[in-house]
Amino acid sequence: MLRTLVRASVRSTARPWRTLALAALVLVLALPGLTRLRVSADLSRLVPADSEASRGLGLVLEGFGGSDALYALLHTPDQEAASPERLREIGRALAEALEASDYIRSARTAPADGLQKLDPMAVFDLLDEQESGALRSKLTPEAIERRASLLRNLLSGPMSMDARDLLVRDPLGLVDLLGDHLGRSVRRMGSDSEDFLSKDGRALLMILEPAGAADGDYPARLMSELYAIRGRVLAAQGASAEVKIGFTGSYAHAFEIARATRADATVLSMASLGAILLLYLFFYRSLVSLALVVFLLPYSALLTLGFAGYLYGALNPLAVGFVAVLFGLGIDPAIHIISRYRDARLRCPPAEAAAEALEAVGPAVVVASLTTTSALLTIAVADPRGHGQIGVLAGLAVLLNAAVMLWVLPAVAVLAGRWISPDPGIGVRTAGWFAMFLYRRSRRVLVVIAAGLVALLVASQPIAYEATLAGFQPSSLEPVRVDLELKKRFGEQLGEVLVLLRGDDEQRLLEANDRWAQRLQALEAEGAIAGYESLSALRPAERTASRRRQSARASLPLAEAAQQMRVALVQQGFRVDAFEPALARLDELAASESGAMDTWALGTPQWMSWFEERHLHQVGDELRVLTRVRPVRDPVETAPTLRDLADDPGDGVGSFVTGMALVEQEAADLLKHRLPWFLAFASCVLFLVLAGYYRAPKVVAVAFVPLALSLGVYVGVHSVGQAPFTPFALAGILLLIGVGIDDQVFMLDRYLEGEGRGRLDRALAGAGRAILVTTLTSLAAFGVLSLSRFPALAEFGRSAALALTLAFLGSVVLLPTLIAWLLPGEDAP
């Protein structure tokens, strides 16, 4: 099979123009896929799905992370001290400017309508049994007399029409009970003011309602307009240093993540390609062959992006890192083929030199690309959501690039002819000296290596496993910074536990949510949780509300209280007519045998839509309800208690107990469990691949030992250095396997060329130089990743650097040492 592929690539050099025409045709076929490609900021695509917590968090992000909510936060830096009045002044100016634009329908820093817009009769829907005592005390004769006296004092003085209307609609003061209920059940903004001001008075939240059609580039147009308005307002107010204004919400995240992804893709691609080409030019001193690499690597990247457009349509932010992987690994076959081609040009014309180069290194290119692709695709199998796209795209890119280098590169080299000069290689004397040193000192070198491994083993510590999801969003992005500031200013907890319910029957879902609220209320009373925020506080199920109304009708003197209030109002000199509609509704509830009553007859406040947006969302035909639980201690310790409270899923309602801290802990535990099995599996596969390729037991042992030891050292470095082992460190292992087997195969194939014993000096001078250059170019490419603003990509770059260094040392130091000891060649003394 290998030889068949190599012979096919050799035939491509006979008709180079036809080969280039086919390459152009393939690119044309890939171009429509490029036009379909876009970057998605949907974080639900990055969350793994290995456990209840991770699946639940993915559902939360899918439902509640993609709403049209948009917020502005006005806050003073820690070293400044703008007053709350100054914040409100700038907030009013910002709101006026935003509402004057075509992109914002409304901007408010306080509820559009507060408790005064609540229907007082809603108290019978919302108050539970534990709160009924306060309601009963409102209906006693003494309380009614005090209330009537208070009404006379209030209504006889100056007040707004809204306040007067509230007193007439609520003669018994039931709205006060609703305010107490909401204060206990809904997380407040943090202060006693009527606007969204933080407790310390240094931050003001503004809720924005976007306007306009949300087409493909709507987030970019919207956010550009908001940033421009912010600049004008701050300049007009002279508050650029005094007050900071930041935006967050789904549109802000989508815009900033997409912009950061595009910027990273451009910078990382150009930086990695530039570093790689400079290294290539330094070692091979050929502008023409350099031009071939400049053309073919981006060509492979375009093909991959085209197929990605057909396969995915949308890429997550991590997926763009495949370009650096391609540039780092894709140059390897180019370097080996061009190196052998230029060596063969000393003896042959271009077409024969190309055929000789392909016959020599073609099989190694195929094996190396297949193993590397397999290793990268393993990332997609291990984590199809978080790292799946970058694993698939990087693997596909390596495979396509190998095909390009085997078919297109030799054809172009033949057409270039004499423009690619022969090159016998550099460092031949150094390679000869190093080979002789290894022949004479191989056992000592092995003893030193063994001593180092023993020292590493003795110094090793238990490995710490970590799997944070924070790397998917750069902390430098404005919406991420604003989110953190919101949590800091308004008391949001990073470690909150989320209870997600899902189902297609709204009332059944709300009933399940009401049962959860009762259980959480009991846990809060026991001190097991610090608090919770539930949709049940304002939106109970119809059956729950009906049961509460019937209970109130049966246990409270509703009709008597209404009549006593009429008498008390007359005694205070009022005409009862103005209050009669409210009192008549109380009579109506008392007379209703079923307890049925439209307690929201006066409508619902607009701010309830904001509250529901935090807790209720529809995704397709499915409804999802979210409850936020504030734990007393570690969220991971609280989760089992909450999971024990879950209902039987047989009622058509699914439940998930999740949260960022839970997902991270479960992912770390899963990584700890998988790592030993993965290392054992990878070692077996490597051994089988090498055994199938080389067959001779001694050669297989010489090839396998450096790879196995490199894997052990990689894990040992994390242990000794107390560096947390993360999923990105696992990706480094896959890279170590892929690159390590590449280098081993190229070195061994070069040594074993011919029918007799090989020459170690020739292998080191030829393959050794190529491996050195490919390692440096790969280090340049992956090192550039460490500069990414996405922490995930940056960590992957650092892990890759360690993996590449160990792969190089294994193939250029340990492998030749084992060759000198076990497989001495013709140049052995």
C-alpha cells in the first residue's frame, strides 16, 4: 500500500503541468466551502459532554447564553471616587444618546415600572405557607384600622399620581408583602435605591433593549455604534478618567470573540509562517525552494478551510489554532523531500532526483502523516465538543498537506529545474564526530540517561489535575471584564450551582420548579445553602397558585377584612367608591369555591421580563428553567445534596445540577482516570505500528524505546514541576506521539537505506539536520500559540513546546545512541 502511493506520486513528476492543473481544480472545489465559513461565539460548543454537570452546563449556555440581553456597566475605578449622583448623571446622558440611535429601543438604569405596578392580588399566588403569617397579620382588625389611618395621613398630603393610584388600588398594603417576598426570593442589585446601583454606590447597571433585525453582521454594527456613542458621551461629560463604561451580553460576546478570533488567526498565522520561513532560509539557503514552501503551506491551509466550510460551516474560537499546527507540522515533509531532492540533484537530473527523493522518504511521509493525523483525531474522540474541531481540522490539514507535498511539491520542483540548486548538506563533519562519539560512548550515554530518569522518578510528586473552562474566553475582552466586574460589584458568585429543568410541557415544568423551590427553601433554613433565586418566586405553576389561593380562602378572613376596611375608611372620612374595585376583588376571591381568579388582571411589570430572561428560555420546542443556588461552602460539596433532591425523570421533566466549578472538577477527575489508560493504549498502538512497519524485533525495540521514555518524561516533568495536568497537556502528549514517530521513522529509514548495514554519520547529517530544522520550525509555530489572547491556545502552545523538545531529544540523541549500541553500521569503529 505504501509503495503504491509512492509510485503514484512518482508518476506525478512525469507530467508536472497536469498535476498542477489538478491541484488548481481541487482548490476551486474548496472555494465554495470558504464562503460558508464563519466564526461562532457559542460557548456551548466548547463544553464537553462527559457527565451530568458538563451536559447541563452545555444546555445552560445554549439556552441562557444566547439571549438578546445586552447590558452597560458604569463604574468608577478603585482609585477614583465618583459619587452615585455623578454616575446617575452620566447614566442619563448615555441612555438618552443610546435611545436616540437606531440600534437601541430602550436603555434604563431602573425598573421601567416598580412594585407600584404589581397587582396586589398577586400576593395570594406568590406567598407560600411560611409567609402566610405576615399576610394574616395584615388582615386583623387592629392592622386594618392602623392602615386606614395611615391612608388618611398619606393621601391628605402632596404625592405623585402614581403613588396615589397605588394606595387606592392597595388599601390593605398587600404590595408591601410582595416587596418583602421579592427581597427574600430575588437577588437584589445590592443597594436600597430604586435604580440598579451597587451596594458601594460605585457601579450602575443599565439594561439595553436592542432594536433592528439581527442579521449576520448585526452584532458588529450594533457594538460599533455602542462604542462610538460611549466615546461621545464620556467626552461630552468630561468623565473619561472618572467613569468607565463597559458592555456585555450575548451580542457583545459574539462580536468581541469573533473579532479576537480573526485577529488571532491573522497574527498567529503570519507570525508562525514568518518564523518558519526564516529558519528554513537560514538552514537551506534556497530562495526558490523557500518560495515553494511559501506557496504550498497556505495552499494546504486553504484546502482545509474549504473542507471545514462544508463539514462545519461555523468554527469555534479554538479551531483557528489548526493553522499554527499545520504550519508547524506541515513543513516537515517538505523539508525532508526537498533535502533529499537537493542531495539527489548532485547525481541526477530533476525528474530522476524527484523520483529518488520520493522513493527514499515517501513511505516515511505517509506513515508519519497517518500516525500524526490519528493522534490529532484522538483529540476529537476524547473531547468532541471542546477540542473536537481543532483536532479534526489539524488532522485533516496534516493529511491534505502530506498529499500536497507528495504530489504537488515534486512536480513544481521538476518544473523549477536548475533553479533549485544541489545541496550535499551541512554539518557532515559534526555528524561524523557525533556518530563516532556515540559508537564509543553509547553505554555511558545510556547510563546518564537512565540516571536522569531515576532522578526524575525519585523527585516526582502526585500529579495535580486541572480542567478550567476559563481558557475559552480571554480575560482581556471587554465583555469578560465587565462580567467579572458585575460579579464583584453586585455580589454574583463565580461558584454558584445551577439547577436546570427541561421539558416540553410548560405547566409540568413549572410545577417541578416549584417543588425545587420548596426543597431549596428548607435547605436554606437548615443552613445547607446560603440562598437561591428561582423563577417560582414570580412565576409559579397554575396549580401551585390555585392551591395557594384556595388555602388563603379557607384559612384567612378575606370577606371580613374587606368589610372591616370599608368601615375603617368611612370612619377616616373617605368615600369608599374609590377603593371599592380593590375590595370587591377580595370579596370575589373569598366567594370563589375553586379559588380561580385572574390575579394579574392589571398586567405584569416590565421588569418581570428581565427576571424571566434569567430563568426561563425556550430552545426549539423545549422549555428550560434555571435556578441559581448560592452554596455556603465548596460548590462541589453542595452538588450531591442537590442531586439527591431531584425528581424521578419519568414525569417528562429532566433535571441537571451543574455549574462551572462542578464541570471543572468532574473534567479533572475524568482526566485523572483516563491518563493511565491513555498512556497504556498509546504505547500499545505505537508498538504495533512500528512492529508492522519494521518487523525486525531489534529495529522495533530501537524505535519504540525513545518514544515510550519521552512519554514518561513528559508526564514526569509535570509531576516534578508541580504543573497542573490539563486537557491541553494531554493534547501535548498526542503531539509528542505524532511528531516523535515522524522523527523516529525518518531517522531510522535514512539509517537503514540500502541492502547492507547503514551509516550513522550519514543518517545524522541527512535526517538529523532535517529533524533539527523541523523541530525548530515547529517550536516557532507552536511557540507563537503561546502569544494567543485565548488562554487555551496559549497553554496548548507551551505544552507543544515541551512535547517537541522531548521528541527531538528522543530522535536525535537517544535513538542514535541505541542504534550505535544495538545496530552498529558500516561506520562503526
